Amino acid sequence: MLILGIMMQFVNLTGQREAYREELEAAERAVLDSGCYIGGPQVKALEGELADFCNSDAGCDRAEPETHAITCASGTDALTIALMALGLKPGDEVIVPDFTFIAPAECVDFLGGIPRFADIDPETLQIDPESVKARISPKTRGIIGVDLFGQCAPFMELRRIADEHELWIVEDAAQAFGATSGARRACTLGDISITSFYPSKPLGCYGDGGAIFTSDVELAEKVRMLANHGSRERYLHETVGLNSRLDALQAAILRVKLRHFEEELKVRRENARKYDEFFSSAGARIVPQKIASGNTSTYAQYTVLAENRDAFIAKLDAAGIPHCIHYPQALHEQPCFIKFLSDYVPAPLYGTRGIAKTISENENRRAERAAELVVSLPVCAFTDVDFIIDKLRAAL
Ligand SMILES: Cc1ncc(COP(=O)(O)O)c(C=O)c1O
């Protein structure tokens, strides 16, 4: 499975395509020749296979009751549709982690809700349940737990909080389809869960795509209706919805990749184990994201916290090792969300990174600190991690 390019890619999608070329081309040709490009048998079959995967007992208990999968046009749409199905109204508050991709907070804001940013655990980098509790107000309706970098958020604790305060939970598993938490699989841990099939995701297609999961039959029907212009019956629209569809070509591609997915996950985990072993003895004050006991990650990215990040990045650059910063700032620092800070200063002091600085109990120091330290390294099943580690050994 190891293919070395001249210029190493952060996610080796060309290596993956090469490995499955025959199967992919046959699947692509069959769709293009079929005349059925939206919906149809490929999409239906994929939805069944995604649900089966989540309900399967490969090392896990079966999800009870069984999860349903509904595909849509992207992970962002999946979050929007999930929030619509759960009845989010303007002014409702939703607690989201402060350190993640923008989409969960963006979708809440887009629907007129108010994202409230919870701080994170400094080691797992996941939402901190204690901080969630501190953000609950009479307007809180739900919590979005994000399975950051492929590791499930602490849903047992989140569920206890949600039950106590009558809140719903959305699991954002955009990065974590295939992860497990105890005996459960990612995408079965929220009242509604979502994932993304963006090309570089652990299970990615060749465009945008996403899916929504729920074991609640009524919610599943509502989600399907919302993703289809608010319509269950042709040209009868019960509500205003979205046009959010995964096309047949992407579904066929995903079905091929799904057949190899468990094998890829094994290689990703082995790659991560090699990095862990290296960094534990490298003594360079570089610490990997902690994987909580009982969790398995998909390693959507392999992320480390580097005390001296600039120097580390300079060495990665010199060695030609691709890297990314996921994410360079906490969400509450984003210009678009400053309006939500309770003590927002209209003429803020701008920090060194051009980010508005506020003096706030919402500052979430651990999220801010993570944004200063994180660096992600290539980890996919087609990355030669031994080669990277040799380079790192020489560089550090
Ligand atoms: C945590 C998280 N949520 C949601 C999304 C949105 O997914 P998409 O790009 O498919 O819209 C992403 C995408 O990177 C993500 O990382």
C-alpha cells in the first residue's frame, strides 16, 4: 500500500486511485453509461452499506436501535439539515467546541442560532464536558460534539449533561467515519450524527458529499424530506428545505472505497503507532494528540502539539515533509464570531495574527493554546511513514 511520490502529498489520493484504479474505473464507467446520475441504485446501495457499516459488529456491539443513513451534498449540508430536523430556531443556543473546523458553529449561526464555544481538553483536544456545563443557559437547545481528527468526542459525559438539561446531541463525525468509542461506532453517538466525504477525509469521494445518520425513524424521514426541498411526495412541499444530494458517480466511488476501508484504517492506525513511538523517544517537546482510553481514531490527521512550532515547521519544510495547521485559531477568535462574545469590544485590539482580541470569560485558553501548538502530519494508508520518520530522525 506504500507509494512514494516525487513530491509527497499530504493525503496521497493519487496513490489510492492507482491502487483501486480498475475497480474505480469500472464503477465510474457503469454510472456514466447508466443514464442515472442523481439518486438511483448506487445511492440507495451506498446508504444501505453505510448503515450496515455503522450497525456492524466488527469489534463493536450492534447499534441498537439500528442506524439509518441518508446521503447529502456535503458535511456542511449534513450539519445544517440535522439542525433543521432538530428544530433549531433563531436565538437558540448550541454549545460547540472552540477548537475545530468552522462548519458546526457556522451552521448554527446560518440558521439564526447562537454558537456558544466550549473549551477543550488540552491533551485529547476534544470538547471539555466541564466547559460545556458552564456554557448552559436557559436558551441552550443542544450540543454539537466534534470527533476531532478522527477521535470520538466524550459522548458518554456529553449524554449525561444532555439528559440532565433536556438537550439534543449532534455528533459531527466529518473526520471520524470508522472510529470507535468503547463498543460503539462513530456516527451512532448523537441523536443525529453526520459525516463528510470531502476527498481528503478518511472515506472521501471525488467531490463534495456527506451523510446523516440517526436511529430515530421519524427524524430519518424528516432529514430525507429536508434534503429534498422539504418534499416527501413529488411537487408537494411540506416545508422549505434544501437541494442536497449525493450524485450517483460519487456514490459508486464511495462504494469501491468502502470495500477497502477497514484495511485502510488498519494501515492508518499502524502509521500513527509508528509516529507515536518515534515522538515518545525523540525528546523534542512534540506531543501527539492523546487518544482517550477505549477510543480508536481514524487519524483523519495525525496531529502533534509542538512547543516550538515555528522551528519544527522549518525542519519539516527543509526535509520536504508536508504538514498542515488544523486549526490556526480558536473559533471564538474568528472575525465572523466576535459578535457572539458576551463582552465584545467593538474596537478590539488586534493581536499579532491579525485576530481580534477580547477580554472575555469566553476566551478558552486551552483552545487558544492548541491553535498555537498544533501541526498535522501525513498519515493516510498510502503515505510512507517510515520514510517520513527517517527524515524526522535526521532533522530533529
Ligand atoms: C469537523 C468538520 N465538520 C464539518 C465539516 C464540513 O464538511 P464538508 O467539507 O463536507 O462540508 C468538516 C470539513 O472539513 C469538518 O472537518
